[in-house]
Amino acid sequence: MQTLNCRGNLIDLSVPKVMGIINVTSDSFYDGGKTFSDKNILKQAEEMLSEGATFLDIGGYSTRPNADEISESEEIRRVVEAVEIILKNFPEALISVDTFRSEVAKKAVEAGAAMVNDVSGGILDSEMFKTVAKLKVPYILMHTRGTPKTMTKLTDYKNVTMEVLKDLAEKIALARAEGINNIIADPGFGFAKTREQSFQLLSNLELFQSLDVPILAGVSRKSFIYKTLETSVGNALNGTTSLNTIALLKGASILRVHDVKEAVECVKLWCEISGIRD
């Protein structure tokens, strides 16, 4: 049985969990600017928690392709303010901080965050593994290459599944050597991956169970969905739900999503198929 220790709460992943995305940015690919005020942050947090989200993932730095950079101090301000206002109103909420900067992770956890979600898997900040180990929180280690500005040009793989799997295995070993105990692996759909490569990763997702850590699937409303369906990001919910279901059937333990209600329904139906009662 896989579990995560989040602020003293033991989260059982035998039933997959849903992580709701709250972006406190002005330029995220789907909901940039929508949750930039305290009122809107609280409204989205309340809605996601009421719909069944186990985690809320707060990001203050847009990592969409070609996203603009912001200063570390600005990212800290955005993230810490969001963490504090959510926990003031929903003290039991389990918050993940979406950042590749170790100092942002440190400040967010000190403010009450319970998990670090590093989209760079430690490659953009050499202090991240040591920092997370000291913080003693679960760590989501995602695969990517380069930076948000360069990753779309770094998609040359001979076998994307095997190379991503090998890279994650090596980084998990390094993270464990630094003292990180609770690790979640994220293949990084859309990050330094072409549309075809993202589908190949999802097709082979069951192979990632060999890493012996929980797997997070983050496909929500991404371009490889809406471009395939020849639609827009705003109309990509149905495609997202379809791929979330496939991810669950292939072993995903956490779904990271913009639309919590629909993802929770996927999990409930998966439980019925699997003969599991939550």
C-alpha cells in the first residue's frame, strides 16, 4: 500500500486522489489571472475542496511553453499569500507548492504547504533535493528538459518512454540519497514532449510502476489533447476526462486537474471497475 505523510496526515493512495490546480499567475495557459485576487483564490479553493480534491496545487510561476520569467521574490509573495489565506479559511487543506525554486518551496512549506511539486525534477535548482529533505514533505519529481522557454526544442528521443523512465529512476535515486522519503513521479506530459510523445507516454504509463513510487498524471487541458481534437483549451474537458480515465486504468495514483468534479467522478468509476470501496 502506497501512502504519503502530509503534515502528519497519512494519505492512502490505494484509492487514487485528485489534486486541484490553483494558479496565482497572470499568464498560465488555461486559467491565468482568474485566481489572482484573494476572493477568487478562496472561491476556487472552496469549490475544489467541496468537490473532493485531496490536494490543492498552488503555482505562482507559469511554466507553459515560452512563459515569461518572474523574480524569486515575486513568486514567493504570490505563493505564500495564497497558502496563508487558504489555510486561514480551510486549515485542514493539504497544499502543494508548484515551483522549481528551493527557496520558494521552503517559504511555502514554512507558511503551511504540505508538499513540493517540482516541474524541473531538481534540474533547475541544485539545492532543491537538500531543501525538500530538510522540510520532510512529499516531493513530486517531474520529468522535463531545459526551461519553459527552451523545452519545446528539446524533444529528440530515440524512445521517449524508456528515456523518461530511466531519467526518473536516476533522479529518484539521487533524491532518496539526499533523504527524501515520500517521492511521487510525474512523466511530464507536454514538457519537452511532442504531441505524439505525450500519447506514447500515456500508452505506456503502466511501465512507470516499476519505479515503485506513486505516479501523478497531469494531462489536464493540455495542447496535445485539444490540438488532436482540433478544438480549444476551453473545450478540452471531455478529452481530459477521457485521458484521466486511461491514466487511472494504467496505474496513476494522483490526477492533477483544473476540473476537480469530473476527475473525482473518474476515480469513483475506476473504483467500481476495480472492486474497491472508498
